[in-house]
Amino acid sequence: MTHSSLLPQHPLSGTSGLSAGPDAIDAGLLTQLANDLFRDPPPNPAPQLPPSEPGAPTPDYYFLEPAPAAATGSPWNQAPAPFGLDTFQPELVPSLDPAPGPFDVHTVRRDFPILAERIHGKPLVWLDNAATTQKPNAVIDRIAAFYRHENSNIHRAAHDLAARSTDAYEGAREKVRRFLNAPSVQDIVFVRGATEAINLVAQSWGRRFIGPGDEIVITWLEHHSNIVPWQQLAAEKGARLRVAPIDERGEVILEEYEKLLNSRTRLVSLTHVSNALGTINPVKDLTALAHRHGAKVLVDGAQAVSHLQADVQDIDADFYVFSGHKVFGPTGIGVLYGRSEILNATPPWQGGGNMIADVTFERTVYHAAPARFEAGTGNIADAVGLGAALDYLSRLGLENVQRHEHELLVYGTEALSRIPGLRIIGTAREKAGVLSFVLEGHRPEEVGAALNREGIAVRSGHHCAQPALRRFGLEASVRPSLALYNTRSDLDALVAAVQQLQKGHPRY
Ligand code: PLP
């Protein structure tokens, strides 16, 4: 007996079609497979529970349905774990402290072990937060605890560790929902990061809903990850990419932005906070204007979420994306928020396990969001770590963080501006986190290397935002960037090192 005779016979071809190779599949089957690829799921796909013995108690494990609410009665629904492995208890529903205590940066710094490192014999001054943030013990310990106590694949097994890991993963989704004030956990898709989230929207939603002659609007402030996917899509579809200009301060020129919007605009994709200049875009107003023309709006929150409250309902965003590693969470995990109705009208991006409700060789029925966009085994442990990071930030209170960072931004801007030959790049009235500058007579890379010798970590280069810097006639800048654990002393060290360079070194 051959393998092909074991395979189910296709009703149209009379062969299995699969073992005989693609050439053997007839046109009807191909058409049907193609149609099925874009078949919408039933509105509420039924859970695929295994048959249980008559009279047996129903286990409260997950199988296929992400349903965090249903898990509140599970044995892992405990109070949040105190930091430290000794007292670790698996958690499900976090209780976010509704009244954060006073913000003491020196206490906060002790939560971040890496800040005690010494570089070239000097205490580390971490001012490269726009590239990535450091991780508190709460996150490091939570990930270790996951691997020590909970590790399992999720959703699909009738054993305790699968229940623990699924609870932890779906609990993290609920934390993200709460953090963004999204209406539902169904709107929260775990991805690798902001870049992957934008590519997912471009390649699934964009390919379905953007056609020849349609227009996509971005701004001059965008990170390359919010430019290139739209360029690729526009080239593929014969659509047009249009760019809203910025002024000398680094603010989007509203009248010019408005002029770009029309009935052909299908999507506006814009950053919440600029990574190169620190500009906070008035995303709520920009979104409202785009909606007036019937366009959907994607907000890139990669540089926003560690600095300010991102409320997707208040902004009225259709999509909102961010990366875990920029908000004190791990690398390799990020979030795509999308309105449920939009996500469920969007074809899946990748196919595989977890995203399907039912598969036969003839057709596949997809799950609704978020599972339809989470094919395969995801980054379970780091999603849990991200949940711990958001809890940590919520406990500190974003208003406290914002106040502290604003004070630092004003202090640092004033101090740097007094240095002869130093030009601040990006002077928007609303700014967060970033102090980009160039120093006359010194290449940005040279400044970065000199600061590194003093233990000060900054980024120097184009920051993956070449159009934004070129708008100011530059190919590169020095970019110190702030986070909640930075202090005035960090900025004093930065200013002293730049002054030293300016005084002591010959021009190149
Ligand atoms: N968008 C902005 C504004 C960014 O600053 C970055 C990274 O610096 C990204 C998107 C891409 O983030 P990731 O590399 O984590 O996907």
C-alpha cells in the first residue's frame, strides 16, 4: 500500500492530490483552496473541546479559545507575585495599584540591577533608552519564574502546566488591554515588536484593502519601520505614499497634513512620539482629521508607551503598535492593537497552528482575532515578562514618570544648550524622552565614543529615521534619551563630558 492510498480522496479529482504533487491537483481544487485561504471564520467559532467521559467534571483548562475571563476561578488566580523568586506565586489577574506612591528615582534605580554596572571604571549612565530600556527585577524574576514553575505550550493540553502557562499568557494580554485601555482582549495581538506589527498590517490588511490609486499618508518624522512596509505595499499595489512635512521645530505642519487627506486616502500611519527628535504628535487630532476622510489610522507607539499614557479609545486609533523592549519588557515581544471589526475582516498573515478553527485538506476556517494572527508557538515567556513590565510601570504611575522625565528634559535641554557649538535638533513644544544634538567640530560617532569612555551610553547615527534628520540637513546626530530611572546627575555627567570634548579636543 502506498502512502497516497492512505490519504483522503479529493471529491473533485479522485486522487489525494497531495502525495501526487501540485501538478495533480485539478483547477477546481486550486480555486477552492485559494477561496478558502481568505474565508472568514464563523462569527464565534465553537471551542474545540475534547469529548469528556459522561459525568466527569469539566476541567477548566484552556484548549483552543483564548478566554482570560473564564480563568478567574482557576487555582492560579492569586494576588500578584511579590518580586523575588522565593515568594513567587503564579498570577492571573493583576491588581494594579490605583494610587501609586510618591516617585523616588533613587529607590526606582535599585529595581534595575544593570544600572550598577561600571563601564571603563565609571558608573554606567544609560541614556540610550530610545533604542532599548533596561529591565527591572520584576521582569527578570517573572521570566525566570515562568521557566521554573509554569513552562508549557499554551491552549492545547489537559495538564496543569499548560493551564498555568495559558493563564500567564492570557493574563499578560489582559494587562496589555488595560495598559492601552483597549475595549477587549480580542483586540490585542502578540507579535515580535513594533516592526512586525506594522508589517502585519501592511501585508494582511493593506493587501486586502489598498488598491491602485489609493493613498497612504505618513509623516516626515517616521522611523524606517513605518516607511518601508508602506513603500513596499504601495509599489506592489500601485498605490501612492504621501508624506506630511514638518517644520523647523520638528512638528507636523497641520495645514499641509490636512491638504494630503482626500477620498483616496485609505490609511494614515504616524508615530506617536518621534524617536529621532522626541516630538509628541497630536495623534488624537491627526486621527480625527483622517477619519473625516474615511481613512484608517495606525499609530506607532514604540517611543510613546514608556513616557505617556496611550489610550487607544481616546486617540480613536484603528491600530496601535509598540515593542515590549522599549517599555522595560523583554525583546522579541510586542503588541498590535486593532479594532475587533477591522482585525476580523483582515485575512491572516501567517498560517499554521493556533490560528485555525478547523482544517481539512480542502479548506481552512480561521479563528477570530487575536488567535488568527498568532500562528505557531508564540513568545510565551516574554509576553508574560511584558505583562510584568506593564504592571511595574502602572505601580509607579505613568503621571509620576511623565512629571519626572519632563523635569529632566527641561533640565537637560537648558544645560546642553549652554554648551558653545551645540545645536539641539528637535525643539517641538510637546516633547518626550529625546535630546538629539550635534556638536560643531565633532562627528556624532566621535561624540558617542567619547561619552562611552566616560561610561555614558548614547546613540549616535541616523536612528533609523534618515528622512527626519535630513530635513535638518544632517546624516546623523547624538541622541541621549531618557527613561524613568535617569537622574539630574546622569545629565550632569553627559554635559560635563560634552564640555570636556568641546574644550580639550582638536577639530577633526
Ligand atoms: N517605531 C519607532 C518610533 C521606533 O523608535 C522604533 C525603534 O526604535 C520602531 C518603530 C521599531 O521598533 P522595533 O525595532 O522594536 O520593532
